[in-house]
Amino acid sequence: MTAIITLLGALLIGLIAFIGVFLGGMRAKWPPVINAVRRLNQKVLNPRQMDTAGQPGAFAQILRHTGRTSGRTFETPLGIEPTDDGFVIALVYGNDTQWLKNVLAAGRAEVVRDSVTHAVERPEVVPVEAVIGYFKPSDQRLFGLFGVDRCLRLYHAPHE
């Protein structure tokens, strides 16, 4: 019985340490933690989210962007919130994501939300405080927990 209690105690301490490293690493944007979470999302979560992303009621929307070196079109599932004049996306991983670099380099992208494709342009990185009201209160709390301090703001492109 003592061995079981010791094992459970060690597992609990390990879990607390893992959560502490995860939260601390996300808040500090520590590359080993950020890169591990990013890889998990790319390999496991994103492919599953793409099954419903961009559809009405979906958790994630789709950001369609062009690779700045490859010229290929990419689709990334993200939490994308509408504004009066476009959309905002929280930069949970900071400024060092490929999709963000692609959108900033191209100056335009497309957002698929509720099965409607929206052309967007003039991407700009803004402080989260400038657009925080567009996010749900639960997201706002998570931003504080994970140290999210910037967002990407995109504006509707004029119809061509």
C-alpha cells in the first residue's frame, strides 16, 4: 500500500511540474515549449480540426494564406473572431509562426468562417488590449493565463 501511495504522490508531483513548465513556457514564449505545442497541433490537432473548420458552429475557422517562399496555398485552422471591419486572431505562439509570416509578407489572405470565404488585407500586429473586446470572456482569461499580448488584425478587402 505504501508503494502505491508513493507512486501516486510521485505522479501528482510530476503532473504539477508538467503543468507548471507548460504554463510558464507558454507565458514566457520559451521556444522548447512553444515548439512542442506547435508540433502537437500541426501533427495531431490541426488535421482533426480541418474536418469542420470554417463551417457554422465550428471551433476553428480557416486562414488561407500563400507561402512566402514556396508560393503554395496553405490552410491553417485558427480561432478567428469577426470585427466590424474584418477579423482578429490571437497570436498565442507569439510572432514566430509560419502562417503569420506568410500573411504579413503577402499583405493579404482569406478567412473561411461559417462556410463563407472573406478576402482580407492590410494585416497588422496590434496589442491584444486594442481588440480584446472582440474575444469571448473565456478566451480573454486564457490570453492572460498564456501571456498572449498581441493579435493579428485583418481588414475586409474591397470586392473586385
